[in-house]
Amino acid sequence: MKHFISLHDISSEEFSQLISLASKLKKENKQGIEHHILKGKTLGMIFTKSSTRTRVSFEVGMYQLGGQALFLSANDIQLGRGETIYDTANVMSRFVDGIMIRTFDHQDVLDLAEYGSIPIINGLTDLLHPCQALADLMTVKEHKGRLRGLKLAYVGDGNNVAHSLLYACAKAGVDISVASPEGYECSSEIVAGAVEDSKRLGSKVVLTNDPIEAVTDADVVYTDTWASMGQEAEKAERVKIFKDYQVNKELFSYSKPDSIFMHCLPAYRGFEVTEDVIDGARSVVFDEAENRLHAQKAVMAMLMVGDSK
Ligand code: CP
Ligand code: NVA
């Protein structure tokens, strides 16, 4: 594993190793066992979009591994004023040991990886959110004791989170059903990649416009905001289009009686999910948020230990 940009690029074995390492790091962290395996290393964190969880978990994770993280808002660095990705990648490669980037265009992340000489971690693009999906499946495993053979239903926008969940489920042998309104479905290219990946462990990939069909007998019900970062102007229109895709008590009741509710957060109560579901007993959203820290420590440990320059 050289970069962590798309879960499509990593094997089922690597995916499962990352979850095992993340769980081990989590357990040891709770026991007060420290691992300063990134002592002397620096992670540059470029953000062209807002963040709470990603920023804080990477910064704390880097600190816990003995290294340091630099927060680089695109507004403050020359990238935001038109310096090229090529120059940024080359310059940053001389200073830091890895880059985590959150941005709009997925191609910018691929270019950073191509032109730089250090590991690149995708902290969310318009296309994918792999750190989230890794932490998500770690959370499912904690709550369900296994991954293979489970069914995850994603209801809502066919966005970056849905795309990474498609890949993650395929890598882990979890059946996935995605229900989105017409015109807001997942990218057909990503779906094709997930179908290809799913053959390895034999899981199902189902795309539908019917939320009840997706949620029926699911072990996990997942949703995300109806308007992602950069789509603020479409919010009013999307609220109308997505109204039948709200995860409320009634829709949730079609899933298994012991199913769990998940959301990457930030959540908008009363829109994609109702309060009784997200704040109910079967919601695991804060475990999910916490696991971002442990999952990303595992990613950084896999990518940045040793001589990465
Ligand atoms: N889930 C997630 O990535 O949250 P942030 O936008 O707060 O980083
Ligand atoms: N789909 C959301 C995820 C936020 C973590 C967005 O891109 O804004």
C-alpha cells in the first residue's frame, strides 16, 4: 500500500488487516499503551473544505503516534491562489512525510500522488471518502462481531460516502443495497468497480430507487446529508426530491430488529434522519466518529512507518 486514495486500490486482505490493526490500536490506546512509531514524522493536512472529525482525528492520531500534523487551509497556502498541484506536490515532498488532503476534485488527489514522492491519504473528495468507510466497517464489526454475510443498506444521495461504502462492503464481503432517487444514483463506474471487487468474497451489490426494498432485513442502515459540501445552492431543491428517503422510525422498522443506524456526520436532524433514530438506542454514530481516529492511525502506520521519503 503506497497511498490511501480509493478502497478499490487495496485488496480484501489489506482492508481486513487495516481493521485488525485499528482495533488493536484502539484497545491499546484505552489501556494507556503508547506507540510512538511516527516519532519525528510530519503529516501535512490540506483542506479546501470544512471538517471537524477528519481534521481533529488526524491531528490527534498523529500526536498519539509520536509525530505532528500541520493544518494547511487552502485559503492560506499558495495552492488556493493558483500554485499548481505539480509544484505543491514537489515542494511538500521535501518537507513532510505524508499528505492528507480534503478537496473537491478527485483528480487533484491523484495528481498529488503522481507528482509527489510521499504517501497521500484521501480525506474526502467529491467522489470518495475512504477513511470514513474504513472506520464504518470497523464499527460494524465491533457491533456485529463479523462482517461477511451482513447486509448494509445506504439510503440517500449516491455521493462520496455511498461510493466508498460500495467499495468497502465489496472488499469485506458485506451485501450492500443503495437506494437513491432517480438522477441521484451512484456513479456507474464506481458501481462497476464494486461489482468487480464483490466477486472475490461473493457479496451482493444492489442499486434501487426504493428505500423500503434496500432497508428490508438490513443489519445496518446508513444515511448521509442530502446536500454535500459544494452543493449548498441545491439544498432546497434536494429537500423536496429526497423527502421519501428520510430514515425515520417507519423506514428503520423494515430492517432487522437488532439493526444499527449509522451516519458519517455531520447530520441534519429532520432531513435525512429523524431524531428518534439518530439519537435512539440502536444508533452507533459516535462510536463511528471515534473510530475515525483508530482507523486512520492504522492507515498512517501502514503508509508512513519506515523510510517513506
Ligand atoms: N465525517 C466526516 O468526514 O466529518 P468531517 O467533515 O467533520 O471531517
Ligand atoms: N457527503 C458529505 C460527507 C461529509 C463528511 C459531504 O461531502 O459533504
